[in-house]
Amino acid sequence: MKKLITIAAFGAVLAISGCSKGDDKTTDSGVVKREAGSWKTDIKLVKFEMPGIPDEMKSGMKQMMEGASGMEQCFTQEQVDKEDIAAELAKGSGSGECKWSKQNVAGGSIDIAGTCQANGQTIDMTMAGTMASTKQDVTMTMNGAVPTGGNMEMVMQITSTHVGPCKAGTTT
């Protein structure tokens, strides 16, 4: 379960820290940077199926994921200018290794697919959604075999919205 959460967290970070499209700054690769300022991220656990897992654990997973909702982060102009989702994807999950079969991030959309490994567990991951300079909406799906037998499927929707200038107390 801990391995799965690590991979899920990595996917969420990629989804909210990457690039965006809007009517402003476009890079040579067609990627438009997000607006600097305060961003609020909401996470919704859409689906969580794992054979043999008790309902209490499913409920706990949902509460944990949704407990991360409402987090605000401040991104300075310098941070926004340096964002590079391709470089973040290349780094992998930190605790495992990801190999990406698809990395399409341009034109207002994100379409990423690959396989990540952490501590001997293999997870197929996809991220698909839309991006704008003031909003990102990504659905992340993870599938993989679990050590107890059977397959796990988790689907999360991660929405990040620009909420204005940075406020005192928000993290960067």
C-alpha cells in the first residue's frame, strides 16, 4: 500500500507541477507556462479497486487522498519560468523508475503513459487532461498486480486552479 501511495503521490506532483496552456507565454515546444501566483489543488479519488481490501481501508484511502485537497502553493515567476515537465518525467518517481511510452504535453493537453517500478511492484500509469494558464485538470489512472494477488486500479482527478497572488503562509 505504501508503494502505491508513493507512486500516486509522484503522479499527482507531475500533474500539478508541470506545464499549462493559455493565452500567454508559449515555449518553442508548444507548452505554455502557468501563471505565477497562488495555486489551489483538489484531489478526488474516483475509483479504487483492490482485491481483498476491506471497505475501511478503501474509505481510509479516499479520505487520505481527499485530505490533500485544498492545498495551496505559491509559485514565483522564476519557478514558473523554470518548470519543465519533460525533465520531471525523466527523473522518475524518486523511489522507483518510470519508463514513459508516451509523453505528449503541448497544445493545451497532457497525455502521458508509462510503467513505474518501486520496490519490485510494477504499475502502469496514464495521465490525461487539459491545461490552461490558470487551470489544470488531469485524470491519473494506475493499474497493477498486487502482492496479495489480483489487480489494483486507482483513478484520481487532480484539479489545480490559479487563485490569485501568493498569500503569506503558502509554500513554494
